Amino acid sequence: MIKLKLIDESDIKKEELEKFLAIESDVICLNELVKDFAEITKLNSELINTIDVNVQETTTQVIESNNNLIETNTNLINYKKTKLVLAGIGLLCLNVPLGLAFGSNVLAGTIIGSSIGAGFWITRK
């Protein structure tokens, strides 16, 4: 009886070795991909943390700026009130002696004229 060999045993071992080496190469490549992915994830995490810190600092600065604007607005209102009081005192100091010296008609005219002038002075910036 004659045995026919369709596949040589050395070929089978050679093919299995090639498949094993290909699998090993794929596993090494996959390991490198996982390491690269881990590094990218770490870098992105650091960037996200930096962005989060910047957003928190910006929020704090915006709140401080709003408080400064409120304080500035309050100071502006107080400044305008002070100008109004000073204009009133100026009118009294100017018009009372004139009214006493020239009579009540002159007093009324100087008060009206001075009021108009003081109004323009108060409303200018």
C-alpha cells in the first residue's frame, strides 16, 4: 500500500509558526495602541483639568468685575448727589444776598437762572 501525502508535516509546522508569529505581532501592535491611547487620555485629562481651572478663575474674575461695576455705579450716583448739594449751596450763597439787596423779584429771577445753569452743570459728564 502506498501512502499519499497531500500536506507535508514540515509545511504544517511552518504555517502554524507563521500564524503564531502574525498573532504575536498583532498582540504587540495592540499593546502599543493601548499604551498610546492611555497616554492620549492622560494628556486630554490634564487639558480638561486646565480648562476647568481657567473657567473657574474666569468666573471669579467676572463676579469681581460685576462687583466693581456696581461699586462704580454707586460712586457715580453719590457723585451726582454731591454735585446737586453743592449746586444748591452755591445757589443759596449767591441768590440770598442778591435777593436781600435787590428785592424778591430779583431773587426769583436769579434762582430760576441759577437753577437752569446748575441743571446743565449737574447733567454734564
